[in-house]
Amino acid sequence: MLTELLRETRARSLALAAPLSDEDAQLQSMPDASPAKWHLAHTTWFFETLVLQPHLPDYCVFDERWPRLFNSYYESLGPRHARPQRGLLSRPGLAEVKAYRQHVDTALADLLPFAQNEARTLIELGCHHEQQHQELLLTDILHAFSCNPLLPAYQSSRPEPARAPSQAWLKHVGGIVDIGHGGPGFAFDNEGPRHRALLEPFEIANRLVTCGEFADFIASGGYREPLLWLSDGWAAVQAEGWQRPTYWQEDGSVFGLQGVQPLDPDAPVMQLSFYEACAYAEWAGARLPTEFEWEAASALTDFEQADDQAWQWTRSSYAPYPGFRPAAGAVKEYNGKFMVGQQVLRGGSLATPPGHARPSYRNFFPPAARWQFSGLRLAR
């Protein structure tokens, strides 16, 4: 099972990078994004540093200079190349990074037959970590391509027209509910410990807000009405000149992984910041759900578009659950130290690898982030 997960995960990353040229894989369009080549190398560095070096006797590091290049934010593991300058790493080249991946994959295959529980746990974490970077590879290359006046397509296939179900309000009676991961299978440390939360009765939309509905918000002057916006959100609108979601074009089309396409009014709106999601909810006479409401409601009959369209902003700040303790060792830096200044998103998106999402999954981003596949679901 673990062998298959590792094989499929490592192969999928290469498949996602396959449409990219060497020049494409080098692009870093903003400090918050990373080049595709860096994603391929960093996920490999994770396995080399946290799994192979401690657990495979006589393992030979591929290149002793590279850990400084491909460490992300693990302060305890040594110095790092500055994140905003990852696009300057023209060397090593993409072919060298792929050779690095092969070197590490071979060593992982040598380790797996006799790997102890600690090593196997880290390998499983490394696979789910790489799946996160698979989605980031797509969001980051989409942003990079959006900066090209030619607006090139990452893939040539045309998206299937959306079929938005009729909007309905699902009722939840509230009460004491169990929140967090509590069953078998993998979960990140920030999904636990499982605990009880008290919910007031509420209603939640059965589906996500659509592009057509968000277009009505724009047409009504939503981006010009300060009374709809949180203070920081209105400041961002003024400072950044926001007038529409990130990849909506002035002619009414939308840029996405398939290039420029006509706006599909039934498709879920995405590439929204938390501020835009809150403003729309205020305009619609509703609100965003808390992450606890979202998790409890996800089990309701007719709760649609849970994890395969767009991540859904919640009104919950990213904070530790009662009794939370981060994982031991270097991976202590994986989640816990980011529990400030972020908002929780629930669900999953069209770029999330199959099988990666689950109801207890807690994604998180700063409230102004709007290059992710992030949308919204209303509550009241």
C-alpha cells in the first residue's frame, strides 16, 4: 500500500510537469509562488533529508550543496535560499533535478522493504506533502502564465461545461459535534486532536457560489461599495485596484489551465481572496460558515461540490485545536508555526490530487491570497 502510494505520487509530479518546457519550469511570477522545477526538487529534498539520511545506512546525498537551495522553511535543518529568489536558480537545470528525483526514488525503494515504523510514517507524510505541492505546482504555473500577454494554456483540452445544481439551503440542528480527524488513515497533525464543538442551529448552501452569481455582485457595484467590505479588504481593493476575480478578463472571458475560455455562469467562482468571499456573502445577505459548521454540514445529504471544485473560505482563523501538539522532530515546523494570521479553507479543488482531501482537512492561506483555486459556500 505505501509502496504504491509512493510510486503513484512521485510519478504524478513528473506527469504534471511534463507539459512544461525548461523555461516554463524556471518561472517564478511572485514571491508567494515557486518554480515548477523547485517544487520537483523540494519534495525530493524532503524525502532525502527527513527519511533517507536518518534511516538508510550509507545513503549518499545526491549533492551536498543542494539542501540550501531546496529547503523551504525548516529553520532547524539549516540555511535556506530566500523564497522570493527561487526563480533565479537557473542551475541546477530541470534534467539535473529529474536525475535527483531518480536517485532518491531508487534509495527509497531500497529502504522500503525493511523500513521501521518511524521511517514509514515519514514516507507517508512525504507523499501527502508532495501531493500538496502538486496542487501548488498548478496554481503557481497558472499565475506565471497569466503574466504572459499571450496567456498560454497549460493543457489544451477544453473544460466540461459546469452543471450547477439548483441552490438550496441545508438545515443543521446544531448541538455538540465531534470535529477533527478521528478515524483510520492519514491526517496531518493540524487536523487533531478530535474534540467537541458547540454549534448553534444554522443553514448552509448545498453548493458553491457560481461565476454567474458573482458576476451579478460585480454588476451591482460590489467592488465599489465600502459597506460590504472588511476594513483590510477594502484597503486591498483600493491599493490593488481589484475589480473582478484574479483571472477574469475585461472582455468577460476567464483564464485558466486550459487558457482563455468563455465565462461559464454555472461554474463555481474561484481565485477569490477571503476578503472578496466575505464581501460577496455580505451582499448576498448571508455569511461564510465557520470551519466547524462546514465539517459538520459536509455529512448532510445533498451537500455537493465538497472537495472537487474549489477550496472554500471559512470564517475561522487558523488556530490550534484544544490539546494540539505538533509532530515531533523537524516536521514540528510543518503546520503549527503558521497558526497566526491565516484563514482556514475547507474542501478541495479541481487541482487537488484524487484522494488527498477529507472532511477534516484544514487548508490555510493569508486572507488576501487570491491565486489559489479558492471560492465560497454561503451560510446563514
